[in-house]
Amino acid sequence: MKGKQTKTGWFLAVFGVLVSGMLPAQDLSTFENRRQWLLKGLHDARLVADSSTRGKHNLPKACARLWNNPKDTVAINYITNILHHPQQTMFDFPGVALALGRFRHCFTSEQVAVIQKDAERLAKEDKKDGEGFLGHGTENHATMMWTSAYLFGQYFPDAKWANGMTSAQLMAEMKERLRKTFKNVYAKGYTEYLSTTYEITMNFPVAILQEFAQDPEMKAIAEAYLLYKWSLQALNNFEGRTLAPYGRMNTQEDYQPKDPYVTGTLYQNWLYWGWGPNTESVKIQDFTNYWETSYAIYTALSNVIPDAVFFGLAEGKTAPFALKSSASTFGPYAGERARPHMMLRNGYRTQQYAIGSGNFRWVPGGDYADHDANGFNIVWSSTDRFNYLNCFHPYWYSDGDHPDRTPDTWHKGTVSPFQQTAQEQNTAIMLFDIPQKDPWPNQPSKEKWAWRDGHANNLLNWGALRYPKSVDEKVETGGWLFLREGKTYIGIKPLKPYVLHTNLTEKGLEGFNVVKSEGPKTGFIFEVGTEADFGSFQKFVSQLPRNPVSVDWNTMVLTYQNSKGAKIRMQYQPGLPVDADGLARSVPLIWVNGKPEKSADQWPMIESPVIRMDNRLLAIQTGPSTIQVDWTASLPVVKRNPQGTIPRPAK
């Protein structure tokens, strides 16, 4: 067993505390403690204001400085002038809206007039002479622009907006856009949600809107949206990590980042729920030196805080539990072009580990950041820098002409239309059926086709997984690979001959080993257990090779009976036929103990013991405490009842 901390080091640490009679320098065990520590630590954060630096990552720090010192002239001047900064972007709008809502008393009337004049000029859709706040872009762009535009209309009732609207008209337009979009996502979710990169940028602008909007209907729209998003985040959290599957993973989650481009949502998760044994590893320098962490500062400044039920879920107090959820394809306003049940998620959470897996119903030959989707992970409790395992086939990144798009690129999400997954609680099966030729030549774009065109007539034939080198123990026996981290055990059975790579150097492989299972038809079985389940790692290692496994590679049917006695049967669905909704039928047939899995069109928005969502009804219940959102009418109705019960959403 590798040592995580020497006995001598532990003794000196404890002895030092006892001798000094002092507590450690920081107690980050609660959200409020983390929030206070973060904001106080930014009291003199450096604000760069030259022509090469955007307010995108400095404006949150300026607001934090005002939180510490309402007379901070450096921060006041920075905020006053940010909307006509040469590098002004949409990311500046929520910060200015927050500053005017929370700190308006810090600004002189002349300074407010400067901000108003800039805002009036930016009431447009284009980026000419400054980026306007009436465009759309992707979902996170829309929420940043429209929530801020609504508040600007509220703050400046007599403004002369560049688009010719009155403030009342501007607010009405933004309210309708947000109402329409958020009601649509209540019906089918959205492809960007749970993104480790973009989730946070979709949430903090809505929290700012809910806090400062005066219209009760607008506040209810924002609150309903956040209740749904907090439900997803809390259910799919494990020590700050986001459970797969999810879209738009632009870089990997890292407790001890060495690259300034980090995952912003990870740091919001730290602020809300903590990182388990890694919570205390965060430093103020993470928020001053790493760009994407800055968005968590907005969350710290917000007085809109998740309900206690979400903290309990995210911290695993109700584990173990299984969950399902689904998300749509991409489409403006989450409207007709955003088709439901594109991403079908399965998850299982315990106190010691979690598994997230899913299936994607592709738009054949199409794309909306499909190449940056993370389709599978196993996460376990650890003090190590990395505490997760991933698995995929390199369809999108097959040629290696671009350093970020090699077959062994792992720091971004990657998933294949030729992988399908089954999961039953602690057990997951992934099968690959890779054709010889790429079915979609020259699609979806010249750039993305170039990532794989060199292998168009000979697709790479292997499935791969990566696991951290830092695991406490590794054993290979009986056709299985076994990993142990503390009292958590992971069994992996490659279904075809495999190669273990310990020295690959592509991005995302620092600190990882890679297992490749060769062949156009291949796959893996994963089963996770604990000391409490098996008594010892040795018993786990001896048990799994005895579990019955059968595979018919002609029919692509696999049957596995796990250590709990659950019999899982999976039939891969080949050929990617397209259903009437334009999505591929790339979902396997699955039976557990003879009972078939739900079909794609019956997949729930959210299904878990505590949170259920379908048909625009969100129901949250822990004991006697309930929260309900009914968005079947034009506007959402949010009800909280600490004593009552609520009906389950209709199937």
C-alpha cells in the first residue's frame, strides 16, 4: 500500500496544533466558511486593465474587492469602465448587473451614467464596436446576455436603448425569451447541462437575476430553472467531480491543476459541496491565477443559495442510490430543433464511489460538440490528484495531426457512435462495434472531418480506458485487471486481448495508465465493490473471475452475473438506424434479471429516490420536506412545504 501521509508527518501535524493551541489556518468544512474565506482572500486581488485582458475573468474579482471595501476606487473604476473596454464581451454583462444590484451605493451618479450610456449602446445583437446583449449563441451565452439585459432595463427605466425599445419593452422581450427557453428545458433538458466547462456559466447569471429582479413572475422563472439545475448538479456530484455522461468537456477535472485552463464547474462544486478529502487543498491562488475559477466568485457573492436538500444529496448523505436523467440535442431556445432523449444517463452513488454511464442517440453525420462528450466514469474517494477512470473509442480524434486531437487525447471529452453501455448499480458493461469505414465522410465540417479523415477507410479498432497511476494497488489475474484505492475495489474485464500502456505522453495522460482492448468488436466489464461488501481486496479478486460471463460476438449479446447476483443481459444495436425523430437508435437492449430496461422515449428527465422530474413537473422530497415546481402552464408555480407530500410526476 502506498502511503498517503507518513506516521511521522501525521504526528508532527497533530503535535503542532496541540502545542500552539490553534486550529488550522482555515476551516473549509462548510459552504459559508468557504464562501467567506474566498471573498476575504480576494480583498486586494490584482485587476489587469490593459488592452490585451478582458473583464471576463477580472470583473468577478472587482466585485469581490467591493464586497470587502465599498470605497475601493480601483474596483469602482474598473467596473465603471468595463463596458467600453477594448476587449469587452458578453461575460461582462452579469458582473455589471451584479455590481449595480448589490453595490450601486458605491458608485457616484456620474459613474452610473457612464455604465448606462455603455449599456444603451450595447442593446444590439452584433459584435461591432462592442458585443451586444441581445444575441443568442449557445445556451450559456443566452443566459448571460438575456438575464443581464432584463436587469439593465429594470435599473435604467428611462434609458434610450440602441434597438429603439423602451425599458419596459426590453424587459418584456427578455422575460419572454427566458420563459420560453426555460419552460422548454423543463420538458426535455439540454445538451450543455452538467458540462464541466459551461455549467457554471449557465447558472450564476440566473442566480443574479433571481436575486435582483423585482417582478415576482421573473423571480419564479429564475427560481424554477435553478431548482432544476441544482437537482442535476447535486445528484451527479461526487466529491466535486461530475458524473458522466455529459457534453462539452473541454478539459479534465483536476484537484491540483498545473495548467491555468481548469474546469470552472469543478470550483463551483467545491464552493457548494466541497471536494471530500481534497477540500482543504484549494488555495486563493487558484482563484487569482486560473481563469475559469473566477466564475465561482459570482456564486460566492450571490445570496441565492441551494436548499439544504441539495447539500445533503451532493455530499452523499442519502447514498447509496441509483439515478437516471436525460438531455436533448442542441437547438436555439431549446425549441423544436432540440430533440429530447438524445443523452440517456445512468448513475449510481455510494459514500465511497460512484459510476456514471449512458448512451447517446446521435444525429448521424451531425454535430453539436459531440466530440467533447464524456460518456463514462467511475469515481472514488481519494486524497490523490486524480480519482477517476474513463473509457472510450477514439472516433473523433483518430489522426493526430492536431496535438489536441490525437487518438490518445484524454484531457477533453471524447465519445464514439460505436460504443454502447449497460449499467446496473455497481456494474457497467461497455461494448464497441466499430465498422471498417467512416459512415459519414466529410461531415459535419471541414475542420472536424480533418480530425479523422486519415483513418476514414480503416477506423481505429480498439476500446480504451485510463486509470490513475496513483491507485494503491493493481493486480492482473484470471483475465481481469483489479484496482484498489483504500477500501474501494474496481474490477475490469477486457473482453478481448489487451495492452497496458504506462508511458503514453499525450494530453490528459500525465499520471494515468491506459488499457487498450483490441479489435473492431470488443468491450469491458466493470464491477466496483468495497471492503464492507467483500471483506478484503483478496476476496474481491478471487470472486469476480468466478462470475459467469458469456459473449456472442456474432449477435453482440453479452450476459454477466455480478457478485450481487444480478444477471445483466445486453444486446448491442448495430448499424445506427435512424428513428422518426432524426436520432440514431444507438441504444442497446438491456435486461436485468429478465426485466427490460426503459425504452429511449420513456427515459425520465430525472428519476431518483429524492428527486423526480417529467412532464414539466419537478418533485423533491426528503422526509416531510417538499419542493414542487409545476410548469405545465405558461409560468412556473413553485411550492415549498416543510410538512406535506407531493405527487410523483406522471409517467
